[in-house]
Amino acid sequence: MLYNVVVNDWGETTYVPTTLGKGVLIAVLLLLLAAAVAFAGKKTSGKSRKLTAIQLSYCAMAIALGTVLSNIKLFSFPTGGSVTLLSMLVICLPGYWFGLGAGLLTGIAYGVLQLIIDPYVLYPAQLIVDYFLAFGALGLSGLFTNSRHGLIKGYITGVLGRYVFAVLSGWLFFGAYAWEGWSPLPYSLAYNATYIFTEAAVTVLLLLLPPVKKAMTRVRRLAVPD
């Protein structure tokens, strides 16, 4: 059995991975990381053998650091969603470094780890939207890997991608939590914008600071040496 059906403190029927289920998810996470490295190797053609270990370590570190930062919550809403300490930025970095394919797969791998650590699954389809699509969308940062101001452009694009799927999830699966007098879609648009765009605004302001820009440039040179 890959999951147990339990009733949480709010009376909701939720799906929680068993030990076997977590083992399967860990195997999926490792496969996603391997696939991300393969895509990153294609981007750095001619250097993929030398860079494979570097790419793997940077993708893995981004997932680990993003997970740690996701638990440093500057503000949390009682029904889910929080402003974290730059966790979305960290998950956007592999896409910016290694390209779209590596970014998407790293984002999905991060979603798998979130599913292992802190699952909140009411419906199978909601699992796909919240954990695979929403976090995977942060990898859209890879669309701007070679663009001027590519990190900021990529970060904003990744955040918008996550927002779209968060809104979709709130509309389809959590409409019952809509504020009084609100229909599910406007509620989901407003609710998810509050925490996602607050974190995004703080992050973009930080990225515009000259010392932070220089630091990010140095980190990219380490991740993708010439």
C-alpha cells in the first residue's frame, strides 16, 4: 500500500504516504534529478561529462535549501500558504543556470520532496496540481537563462506559473473555504496572490540590490563555469 487514508484535525479525509509510498517517492525524486542533469548536460554540450557532478550537486542543493527555507515562514495563513524566506527563488535557480528542462524537472523534484515531508492531499488530481505542476512551474525560469536580467525575468515567470496552478487548485479543490460573499475563483485569485506576490516582491527588491546581483553572478559562474 502506497498511502493511508486518514482524517485530519479538521475532519478532512486526506491521503498520507506509507513507508513504501515514501520510498517510491524518493526513487522518483532521484530519477527526476538524474533527468534534470541530463537536460543540463545538453545545454552545456561538449562539457556535460565534466559538469555532471556539478549540475547534480547544485540541483540537489537547491532542492535541499529550498526545503529548509520553505520552513522559515515570515507569515502563514491559517488555511495554507505562507510567505517564506526566498524559497521560490532558490528553486528557480537551476532553471536559470541550466535551462528549461533542468529547471522544470528540479521544480517537480522539489514538489515530490514537499509531498514526502508535509503532504496535504485531499484529491489525487489536487496532488498533481499542487505538488507537480505548481512547483514544477518555477522551472520556467529556464526560459530566460541567456537573457539580459534573466534571473529576474525568469523568477517572475516562474512565480506567475506557480500562481496560475495555485489559483486553479484553490478554485477547483478548496472553493468551500472561500470567504463569505466570495465565489471560489475570485477568492482563489486574491488568496493566492496575497502570499505568493508578497514573497515575490520582497525577492525582486533584494535581487535589484548591487551586492545581491554580484553574489548571484558569482554563484552562476560556479554552477556553470566557462
